[in-house]
Amino acid sequence: MDIKRIQTEKAPLAAGPYSQAVESGNFIFISGSLGIDPENGELKDTMEEQVKQSLTNIKNILESQGRKLKSIVKTTVFLADMNDFKIMNKIYADFFKDTKPARSTIEVSGLPLNAKVEIEAIAVKSL
């Protein structure tokens, strides 16, 4: 099975030895996305801004492959503080109005750049 590396300038460049996303078979696996603005490379300040930017980055990666958010079947949300769940969930719901992928939300002891949230996703190419 072939693996295609995916990269777009509309999402932050990978900051290490990994890809923004990879395509394999009928799936697109999107690496964890922080709330980094791809235009200036800076992490957004607030939880709200970070969630919006993280999901926008994921959306932009999918759109670079001709896909939409509705093709996402699974997400994993990593929170630095589970007290931010309600804020994240409200913004997340705005992005996934029509489709509701399976999701896990996990509190972690820390994230790169002291981010408040990181979101990864798995999408299918056939939707």
C-alpha cells in the first residue's frame, strides 16, 4: 500500500520529523494540530483561538486534498486542562454541525509550546 505525504502552506509546517498528514489506502491521517497561525508561525493566545485555529488547520489540510470536514470519522482532542472542555466542545460543535465524528478527549500533563489544545483527525477519502 502506498503512503502519500501531505503538506500545505495553509497549515503550520511540521516542526519535527513527521508529516502534516499522510494518505494511505482510503484514509487520511492528520497529525496533531496546535492552534498555530500558519501565516506567522505563532501560537494563538486563548483557548477559544487555539481550538478555532487547530480545527481550521485540519480543515485546510483536508481541503488541500479536495476533502471537507465531513470526511472526518475520528478525532482525538488533547487538553492541557480538562476545565477547558466546555469551551473546546462549543467551538468544536460549530465546526461539526452536520457531521459528528467519533471523538476521544484526553487531559495531558503538557503540550508542545505550552499549548492548551491539540487535535488530530482521521478522515476517509470516499466521503
